[in-house]
Amino acid sequence: MQGQNPKMMTEKEILQDCLSSQKFTTSSLNTWAGECVCEQLRSAFLNILDDEHRIQADIFNDMSSKGWYPTQPADQQQLQQVKQKFSAQM
């Protein structure tokens, strides 16, 4: 790390911070929209929420493509078990 400013964030750290912020933002907007009495304001919150979800997905996809947010493919047997479990509850 010689020659680098130790106070500088790496690209990975910046994206991790951005993703964390987006998760907080979308969670808050979801709560506000769900508890909003004014339909016009609720609609505005939902429009903003949609935009924020797109931004969050872009950040996630960027991190994932760089290997900074690895995901594992779902096991088909586990998917069937979960599907059956929740189908039985409906």
C-alpha cells in the first residue's frame, strides 16, 4: 500500500458503502409509502422507490460482475421444498 493515501477508499469500499446506503434508502421509502395517508405523496414515494431499486440493482450488478458480491446458484431441490412449503400455507 506504499504510495497510497490510507484514508482513500477503494472502489470496492465505495460500492459497498453505496449499496448499503441504497438498502437503507429503499427500506425507508418502503416504510414511508406503506404508512402514507396522502395518496399523491404515496405515489411520489413509490416512484422514487422504483428509481432507487434500479440504482441498487445497478450497484449490485456492478459489484457482482467484479466478483465483489458473489452469489451461489440456488439448489433446485431446495427451491422445490420452499415452494411446496409456502404453497401449503396458502
